[in-house]
Amino acid sequence: MQTKIPIALAGARDTLPLAIGTTPFAIIFGTLAVAAGLPPIAAVAMSAIVFAGSAQFISLSLIGGGAALPVIWLTTFVINLRHALYSATLQPVARDWPLPWRVLSAFWLTDECFAVIERRLQTAGEADALPYYLGSTLFFYLNWILWTAVGALVGHQIPGLAALGLDFAMIATFAAMVAPQLKTSTPVAVALAAGSVAWLAHPLPYKLGLLLAALAGVATGVMLDYRQRRVAVEDRP
Amino acid sequence: MSDTLWAAILGMFAATFLIRASFLVFGQKLRFPPAVVQALAHVPVAVLTAIVVPEAIAPGGQLSLALTNPYLVGTVVAGLIAWKSGRTLTAVIISFAVFGLLRWLT
């Protein structure tokens, strides 16, 4: 067991840059949650129980906008669907891990830690993947909770922090995450479809427009993929 | 803390955990059909764009395509920098500065 600790520490160390990158967002989440009317304990509970940054941010605007519970749940589900791909990618590696560890690994699966474990698997193979991954995820998890609490408790005491336009931080982050993917025609079309429907449908109650827009974007992508495949088949001599 | 809030959080936990556990915990035999995997690949772009666009072009619900809309200008700046450089954090920091400056000016 003792020999595993340095490996877990290596996992935590390799996660540090990403943890630093998400720290401002944890603080902003805590601050915005309290500004949206949540008690600080609810902000921390959400970070500790749900542990999904983008879904947590969106839930704030949904809760603040009086969205129905099923809409909040369904939106969370749709936003986090990408984690199914990570889960599928890690499954062959995790096949022999004891069940409790697989449950914990799944609970702690995030975009960031997935990126870290992926890099490790490519450079060092599957040896000691479990302690490495647990070190990475435990560190990332505690960091997220800690800074959520700081934001929730201290954020509102800093005068003007809410008025600074922290709501823009989330929009900027999402825009910066999407933009690099818009280099070929299919994702551009997906974004155009999702963006237009989101605008046209935004007066709908309970933020239903968001779900419609996501569906429109994915449908556009599927259609274009299908057409591309057909063209590829027809081009074959 | 209200019951509704707890219900929201627990439901969000269930939705998130089910997805994360899909293959890791339950899915030793589970396989997505390739068509589903390809469809899922479009989810991040679709969802994130759907969140950003209304907030950028109509902050507070009022459509504003003018250069004096700091949300719109800031979003475009963030997108352009990230598109060019691929650096998320740089894009966020610079666009936040532009956003703040524009809000202070207008």
C-alpha cells in the first residue's frame, strides 16, 4: 500500500495546473450561488454531491429562473452526457478494479481528470492507473469543494463582486471552450443550429429552449455525418 | 435549505452519476452503437452554444446587437482568442478585461 502513495501524489501533481484553472470558477460558482439566493451550505453541498461544474452553473440560472425540477434534472443529464464517452473509454482499464473503487472513480469523473488519466495511460500504460487516478481525482474534488466554500462565504462580502459581471465569466469560459472546435463545417453548423434555436426558443418557460436548441444542434450534426458517410460510400470506386 | 433545493441537488446527482457510472460501474457488457457515439460527440458544442448565444446577444432578455453590449463583445473576443490560440484561460482573462472596460465606459 505504501508504494502506492507516491503514485497517487504524482496523479495529484499532474492535476495541479487544471485545478488552478478551475479554482476561479469554483469561487465564482460559490459567489453566484449565494447571489442567486442559495444558502452557502447548498452551494457547498452541490459541489460535494453533484460535482459537475458546467451543470452546476446552469442550474443556478434555472433555479433562479423558476425552472421546474424535471427541467433542471434533464438539463443536467444532457449537459453531462459527454461523460458517458469518458466512462466508456476508461471501462477497459477499470475492468479489474474492485467495485467500490469503480463507483468512486465514476463519481469523481470530470473533463479535467479524464484528460489527466488519458495522458498517463498514453505515456505510462495501465500500470498503477488506479492509485494515480484516485490521487488526481481526490485532489481535484477537494479543491473544487474548498474554493466553492470560499466563494460562498466570502464572495458576497467583497463589495461589487457580483456587480462586476461575474455572470460573464461563465459565458466567456463556455465560448472559449467551444470556439477551438469550430474549425470544420459540421461543428460550425451544429453551433449555428443550436444558437439560432436557443435564441428563437428562449421565451419558452422553464428554459425548455435550451433543450430544444441542444436537440436541434445534435440533429444537425447527425444529419451532416450521415450525408458525409453517404458521399464517402458513393465516391468509392 | 428548502426541500425543493435538496430535490434539485439530489436529482442532479442522480443524473450525473448515472452517466458517469454507465460503463465504469454497470457497463461491463454495455456497448453504445457507433451512431450514438457519433451523435454524443456533438453534444458539447450544441449545449454550450445554446447557453452562450442568448446570454450574449440579449443579456437580461433584451436583444442588443450593438458594440455597446459588453456581453456580446466580450463573448466574441473570448471566442476569437480561443479559436486562434486554443488557450482557454488566456481567452477568459482578456475577454473579462474587455468586458469590464466596456461596462465601465458605457
